[in-house]
Amino acid sequence: METRLEKARKDPESMKARILAAARRIFGEYGFHGATTRMIAQDVGIDISTLHYHWGEKKDLYESVILDINKDLGQSLIDVENMIHGRPLAERMAIAIDVMTDYLFAHPEVSNLILLRYFGKTRHESGLDFKVPEFTSDIARSMGLAKDTKLVSPLAMMEVLTVMNAIHNFISGENFFRPMTGLERGDYIRTAKETLKFILIPAFVQRDRMHAQD
Amino acid sequence: METRLEKARKDPESMKARILAAARRIFGEYGFHGATTRMIAQDVGIDISTLHYHWGEKKDLYESVILDINKDLGQSLIDVENMIHGRPLAERMAIAIDVMTDYLFAHPEVSNLILLRYFGKTRHESGLDFKVPEFTSDIARSMGLAKDTKLVSPLAMMEVLTVMNAIHNFISGENFFRPMTGLERGDYIRTAKETLKFILIPAFVQRDRMHAQD
DNA sequence: CGCCTCCCCCATCATATGATGGAATCATCG
DNA sequence: CGATGATTCCATCATATGATGGGGGAGGCG
């Protein structure tokens, strides 16, 4: 059976899809409790009852947004994986950082929603989870931190989380950080990439070289 | 004139202080919109009207919490600065990471509130800001990334933000990340420190050595 | 004691917000 | 066209939440 979410993703012009897109943005900016169905409806230019007609209650819409984000992020990770396959570690990481950063800056609500979910509770438990563990394991394998996605050590997971979160932080914190730096958006993005590559790559490359010596 | 906040900080047993402490926790967990005055009052074991009696409207209480957090964080940074003064860079960073991580794990609402403020909007503008720019500049100077706190380059600021945020992320994301790893709390904290030191230090040390060669 | 001030709670209000029912509109198809 | 179903909006409800007024009590002080 086709879910509402699948239907919405097929036709981006449909009302379902337009509501979903607006919900991604608004939930991403204000979080679950900070966003109101009225804000989302107004953003689309429709009545709230239309929103309820298509997506049911607020929590259902929110969970659909999370699923949607998950799909997009998972696809991006696959794309990156294919792009960097077979290259040396430093190059793999540099490309991954560049590509993921570009993707996320183009879809900042992805980073926003992920981080807000990490760091903020919601009054009612959602039961629904990000696929963070799977994604993290995949990246760990891709970075050569684990042989098998089933056997990723806690240390490796936390290393991956550090890298991914460092990227998300710059995207999601743009509204706060960019005014601090006084940079234009383009410069901010360039500097973010530069900073991320400068800080994140050397440690892994160094360890990689040491292991190669054995 | 003594502010309500100053009064509350003097006597931690006072009702004012107890409410403030609860507010730090609840706002930290749920964010501004996710937290309700009733939740905070219930946490203290008092009526909401008592809360309003001491702190006025919700937004005022929230801003007091932010000011309170700022003072605590600023003091911690000063403590760390004194502790690491004069040592070589790698050592300075390792100690700073250890000490700040311990402090923040003991007061996770500090990280929570900071990150939620970075990444989530609130419906009404607060006008009140974290002292993030000043703190960031101080750390930049302390890390040798700038001669003067008045002249910190955007690049240096973003490097500092990367480091600070990496720490906050592990504290604030514990509820999400620790179950992923299956670690006990103590092991989680240890692994977080290890990971942070492993990733964050080498890049700066490498660059420091290169500059020393000049 | 009588009065005052400070502090706290009960009852209540006002508004924001999630949600729904039913009418109106539009498209599709026989 | 006329029937049918899908979609949208208007009016309205129910609840959660922020906020307030007034009363009561504890303690200090004449």
C-alpha cells in the first residue's frame, strides 16, 4: 500500500507535497513545539483544516517529515559513498565534507531537524527514530573505521558522530554564527568547509599512516 | 540595584534560586516552547502563581536562565584559562577538553541551552544574546589563534566554534548517542573525551609546528 | 495582641493552538 | 447535464497554557 508520504514525494506540486515541504522548513526552524499547524498552513497559503485533511494530526505530520528527511539524507550518503569509493582516506574525507556540506546548505532543514532531535526532548515520546545508528555505521565502514557495519565499536561511532555533527553545526547554526563572523553567505560556506577539512582530516590521516606502518 | 538574578544566586536555598535551577533544567531539556511554566512549577513543587510572583512572565524567567548560564560558563572558561596558562598547545587543549567536558557533563543544561539557542528559533525575538562572540574571541586568543581578542579572524572564530560545539554535542546528545553505543555513563564520558582529543588536537598542533619552523 | 509585609496557593480568566463538522467548490465520469 | 467523490474553507469546539486577583498564613514589630 502506498503511504501518504510516498504519494507526496512522487508529485512535488501536489498539495500533500507542498504541505510537507513547508512542514520541513517550519519544524526545522522552530522545532516541534515551536512550530504551529497554523504557521505551516499559512506558509503554504491554505487553511489548517486542509492541512489536517491531508496529514492528520500534528504529530503524524512531524513524523512524516522525519521519515522524509531520513530518505533524503540516506540517499545523499549513498551518493557520496559512490563518489569517493576507492580513493585514499584524506581525499575521501575532503570530498565527503565538500559534497555533504553543499547538500546540507541547500537543505538546511535536514541539519536543523536532526540536531533539534538530538538535543531537545519533546513532551510526548515519538517512538519513531532517526536511522542515525545505521547511517553512522555505514559512514564508519566507509571511513575504514570498521570492517563490518554490524561490528562498529563505540569509539568509531563517536568519531563518526563528531564528524557529522561538526558539519551539521555550521549549517544549522548559520543564523547565529554568520553574523558573528560578519561573512557573506558564500564566504561563510567556504570558510566552514575549509575549517571542517582543516580540523577533521589530520587526526584520521595520521592514524591511518601509523596503521599502514604495521 | 540588585537584580532578581543576583539575589537568587546568593542563596541557593531560596525559592527564587530553586525555581531558577528547575527552569534551567526544564528549559534545557525541552527548549523554550517545549517547556511550560507548569512543568517548572511542578518540578519545584509549587504553584505556577508562585513562579510568576518571583520571576514574572515566562520570557523573563527564560532570559534570567540565559544570563545565569552565561555567568557560569564564563567563569568556567576563566578557570580553565588559568589552569592551562603557559603550557604547550597540545597540553593546553587536552586539559581544556578534559576540564570543560567534566564541567559540562555535570551541568548538561548549559550545553543544552546553548545548542538549542544556536539551532532553534523562538517565535518572539528575544533581543537578549549569549556572550558567544566574547567567549569565542577569548578562547581564540587562548588557543593562540589571535593576538588580540578585538582582532579575531572569521576563520579563527569558526575553528573555535567547531571545537566548542564538538564538546557540547556529546553532552547535549547523550540521551541520543549513548544508547546507540551501549555504553555506561562513565564509559561514555571517557570515550567522548578520548574522541574529542583524538580528533580536535592534531590539526592545531600540526599547524603550530609548521609556524614554529618559520 | 493588632498590624504589617512577605510569601504562597486556589480559583479563575484570556488566549493560543490542535482539531473537527459541515457547507461550498471543483473535477471527473457516465 | 447530473451524480459522485475529492478537495478546500469557514465556523466552531476543546484543551493547554500563560497569566492574574484575592485570600490566607507565617513571621516580625509596635
